[in-house]
Amino acid sequence: MIVERIRARALTRVDIASLAAFRVIFGGVMFFGILRFIATGWIEPMYGEPTWFFKYPGFAWVEPWSVPGMYVHYGVLALLALLIALGLFYRVAIVLFTLGFLYTQLIDVTNYLNHHYLVVLLGLVLALLPANAAWSFDARRQPSIARTTIPAWFVWLLRFQIGVVYVFAGLAKAKIDWLGYGQPLNLWLAARTETPILGGLFGEPWFALALSWAGFAFDTTIVVWLSWARTRIAAYVTVIMFHGLTGYLFNIGMFPLIMTSSALIFFSPSWPRRLFRLPAVEVKGRADAPRRWVIATVAAFVIIQLALPLRHLVLPGNVVWNERGIRFAWHVLIREKHGAVTFIAELGDNKQLEIPAHNYLTPRQEREMSGQPDLIVQLAHHIAADLRAKGYPVVAIRARTQVSLNGRAPVPMIDPSIDLVTAATDRWILPEPPGPPPHVTVRK
């Protein structure tokens, strides 16, 4: 009975306006975001300066273009984003944009950002939906594709994706450091006491803890308030304030703008017509049930998006220390790690060669690698292969590490007795620093 009701509601026709607006906004945000990325000069340090890149399993073959080629690549992405916003050659544009953006992320694991992952996911969803069937040049060129209504589940799918980000970002904060000690927020705020208006509070011992709880409450409940018509306006104002503040205080790129604009999908499907006082459309009847391959594809997508953020629960250890399952799981701003890694190559005749990580990495890559055990191992394999190619008889590669977590004193992360090239499991990851994190108090 319940399943049948849900099915009936999912097939109920709703105004296409919010889906079309989502397409326009997504394309516009991506267009200006990519232009900003090019203008700020990130292409050279991310793709030109490194001499070696960390790879995702199965994607070792992905390599960057030359620096001029990467500029052209991002220029094409900007053009594709503009075509998405305009709804011109939409299907080709959204598929090529999503694949092209995914390519930029697969080049180096240290490029991973949660909102870049979200861009890929939203691109995949939009590629499935007829978001160009209204307010688009495609609909003008081909009136046969134009429509004024869509099944409700089209909108639900986008709401689900945005909801997943918020809910799992909130659940990731349900940790003792965040809710019990206000860390790492206390560390970050203590360094920003010069901030106008609120800066005087940032050094207070209670303020970071209060904001930590507020962030947890916001992420875990905002989807409910956005989904309820009576609280939607107030909730969206809160969304603007929350992401505006986090975007101002922390260097998190386009994430606040992406989330603020995407949250509009929780409003009534007709919200753009009401906002711009456009004529209403007649909405009645039900859509046909989607084909089986569509149902299977959507079901698989939903299951994966629910499973990936939970996978760390079946893996041993503290996820913010060992990083098992932390990517693709919406663990946003929940840990501060600083580390130093030196590799020791054991050669023949009991000889040792000390190799600093910066021999192979840029400062940005080294900073990202130093707190992520799987990347440390990946670099150890590369060092061994490089030394063997130069004629050295490599016996083992070990790592000497010192890593801090949320302000605690640094401790070894990697067992220095383990050969990282031949280690079959990740039992070489040592326990995280013991005891509670420190608290920074700044008095003016």
C-alpha cells in the first residue's frame, strides 16, 4: 500500500520550471567557477609543476595534457557549461562536461575535493533528465522536445543528491572531537580573531564548541526544514547565512555557492514562475512509468550514494586518522592534520638512502600526502620503481612519519619497520594520537 502510494506520487506530473532553472543555475555556476579557476592560476601548480601524480585504483593510465592543453581543456569545459545553461546541444554538452570534469579529477588523488565530486554527480543526474525541455535553445530549435511538466521523481532525484550531501556531512560530525571538544573548528577560528564583528568571539573557549553543535544540527536537519513548506523560506535564509559564513572563513572554493544554489530544488517546482511572475502552467495527470533500465540505473545510483558514505563503518579504526573510506563520503571540514614524511630506502650491503618526499612532490602534493596512509604507500611504490630504474638494488622502502590530528602532538602514523612495497595489508597504520585534543584560547 505504501509502496503504491509512493509510486503514484513519483509519477505525478509537476511543473518543469525548477528542473529547467536548476540546469540554468548549474551551468552558470560552473561557467563562472571554471573561469575563476583559470584566472586564479591553479592550472600550472596542479598539472604543470608535478612530475608525478597519485592515482586512483584502475586509473593509472589517466595523465594530464600539457599546461597549454589543460588551459584549452578547461576553456572547453567553460564553453560546455555555458551551453548547458543555455540549453543548447544540451545532451552532448552535459555528457562531455561531466566526462571532461571527471577527467580533471582522476589525474591526481590530491586534487580531490568534495564539491568537485558533487559536480560530477550532479552532471550524471542531469544527463539522465530532460532539463532542456523548457527555457532552452534546444526547445526552440526542436519544439517536439518541449514540455511543461515532468514526473515528480525527476525533482526527487536531485533533492536526494543534495540531501545526501547534507545528511552525511552532518553524520560525519558525530565524533568526539567535533561535538565534545569543538575541534578542529577551535584551531581554525583561533587563527581568525581579526575577523570583523565575530572575531572577538573566535578565541572564547565555548564559541567553537557552540558552532560545532550548530553545524551538526544544521547539516542533519536542514533537509527536513527545506522540505517543509512552512519552514522553507526561513531554512533557505539559514542556508545562505551558513554557507556565506563558511565560505568567508574557510578556503573551500565553490562549495558554498554550489550548495546554496542547489538547495533551491527543495522549493515548489513552480518557484521560478512565481518569482519572475510568469504564467502558470496546467499540471495534471500522471506520467508513464519509466523503463526498466531507467529504474535499475536510478536504483543503483541511489544505493551507491547511500553505501559509499557508510563504508567506513565496516572498516577498522578511526576514519579521520587512517582515511579508510573518507573520500566520496562527505566528510567535510572534520579534521585538521599536519604531517612530515621521510622515506628510507634500504639498498644492498646494508646501505640506506634517506629520501625526502619533496624530491618527488610539489608542496601541495606533499601536504596532502603526509596525512593519508594510502598515498604514502603509493609514493613508496613509485620511489622503489624509480630507484630500480636508476640501477639501485632496492631491498625495502620504509617511512618515518610524524602526524598530528586536530592539534594533538604528532605521533608516528606508519610503522617504520614495515616495507611498504611488499606489505600485503594496511596493518602498518599505527593508532591515532591518544587523549583529547588541545583547546586554543585567544584573549585580546
